[in-house]
Amino acid sequence: MSEQIIVSSSQVGLRLDHFLVRCCPDHSRSALARLIRTGDVLVNNGPVKVGYRLQAQDIISIRFPVPAAMELQAQHIDFTVLFEDDDILIIDKPAGLVVHPGDGNHTGTLVNGLLYRYSSLPGNDGVRPGIVHRLDKDTSGVMVVAKTELALKQLGESFKNRRVAKTYHAFLLRFPGKTQGRLVAAIGRHPVNRKKMAVRPNTGRYAVTNWQVLKTWPGYSFVEIDLETGRTHQIRVHMASVGAPVAGDLLYGGRVRKTFDPPIRRQLLHASTLRFPHPATGEIIQYTAPLPADMQHVLDQLDQHNP
């Protein structure tokens, strides 16, 4: 697997290893430095040192090693099916369920559960059969899974070309500044904390979030969010950047006081609705997952204590 990047004027002068960390957030700094040293990263078709300073229009070629095949285990995993036909499966993913195996999560994922339900699913990477998009572990809600190669390809194209409408609901700490808004702010890997993303105007990827406040209480708001793009942690990063992080999101400043019973134990973010063209028929279909019990309970408690 290879990738090619052309250096823009805003990136001139950056160290090669620092630049790659921003461009390849799924790879560690040490792993990228190792690729440079082994000649798997070339600049203008030639090897360079880790500390090489970028110049305008440099062409960076990266050859990533093929990951070792992982033998996936079929397991019984609980999730609610909203719709199913010969081409797709639409589910309501519960909070706490990881979508596919990765470092530290080889079992107990949605993929393990899908393989228990189906003997085979499309996909050639051996780790994410049927998966065309993801939700964070602690985000609940609607996901679509491909059951055929055609569906995998067509759904991938729909997500890539922004033909998929995604609506979320979330509880925020505080108020996001206005009752409705549209935030355009590029997102990239955090420069220090590799587990986080951040608003990165010069090096991030284009990202757009629309929100509308549905209800407010002292210290909290309940919002509906529509995404125009689908960047990693997009809602969590954008809402935190306007001073209203998702409630319960410890990574982005959403720690909640111990005033709820039971206590909030995850970011209160739910993928409510997914609308997209069916991969086989082209018909526009839409499915909605109801607000999960923990978020409904928080809503009830806020209303009860703030009549």
C-alpha cells in the first residue's frame, strides 16, 4: 500500500518526520521514522534523512508495509438490527462496542459479531469485513454494513462523495455560543497528544459541522448535529473548540459533575439518523435509532431538576 503527497507552500520548512505525523495519524511517529530510515519514504524519488526540511512542490512517496493477516474470531455480540436485505445491514450500535479489531481489541468487536451472524462478508484487508464507516467506541447509533462486494464499493463511494446524510444528537456542557451554527474548521492529529485530534487550520483536513440547540438547562444543552464531512472525532473536536464539549467526553474536556444517577460514563453522543442511496437500487433510504436509555435518562433528570 502506497501514498503520494505534494508539499504545499504552507508546509515548507517542516521536518519530514513531523509532517508525516500530521498526514498519517494512524501511524506512530517512531513507525514513520523507521519507514524513512528504511527507504520506504522517498522525497522526489530519492531517500532522505528523518530531519529533512520540506521544500515547495516536494513529492513525498510513502510505502506502507502490508499488515500481517489477523485471524478473526466469530463471537456472539448483541446489537439491534434496524433493517436488512441481501445487500446491506443497518444496525443500532450500542455504546461501548468497538467497531473492528485493532491494537488491544482482537475480540469482542462488532466485526466479531458480524462474522458470527454471517459466514463471509466483503473486504480484502482481513480486519474490517463489511465495514464502510465507523463510530467511536462510546458513541451509539446507526451504522450500515455491506454484505456484498458491490454494496461495499457503492457505499464507499457514497461516503467519499458526501452523498450520505448523518444526523447526531448530543448533550453538551454549557452552551455553544448561539442556538444554531455552522463551523468550518480543519481537523488534524493533535501536535502533542497522539490520542486526540484538534482544530489545525494549516495542516488539518477540511471539516464542517452544523448544529441546532434543541433545549437548554443551567450548564447543559441538548443539540442536533448534521455533518457535512466525517473526520475522526469531528463532533467532539468542533464542539470542544467552541467551549461546549460533549458531556462525558473526558478526552476533550467534557467531565461531568457527579450529579446524575447513575453517573455519566461515556460521551453522550448518539448517531440518530443515516440517509443514503441504496447501493443496489439507488433509492434514497433513511433509518433512525432512538435515543438510548442512558441519554434519555439524563434528559429526564435535567427536566426533573429544572422544571
